[in-house]
Amino acid sequence: GQKINAGGIIVRQHGTTFAAGRGVGLGSDYTIYATITGRVKFDHASRTKKRVNVVASPDA
């Protein structure tokens, strides 16, 4: 995935279209942001929702 620094905004959304996974935080306006520096990865939280994760990597 793409490199991101801690505090960087990953997704701006209305409601929870994307769920927050590991290494990310959920703002009061449902914005998903990185809490650690790493690479962004998406996976499926359920059949209808995707989950956003940030995985720490040495080259990020």
C-alpha cells in the first residue's frame, strides 16, 4: 500500500463506510487517520464494509 505518516488523513467519509482497523483512529466526523507511520492496507471487515489498517514497515 501507499506510505503514510502518523496523523495523515486516509479517508474522509460520511458515516462509517470504511471501518477503522489497526494503526488508525476514527475522528468525530468519521475521518480515518493514521496513528502510526507505515503502509495503508485494506481488507474486508464484513461483506459490505472495508477495514483500513496501517502496518508499520521499515521503509515507510
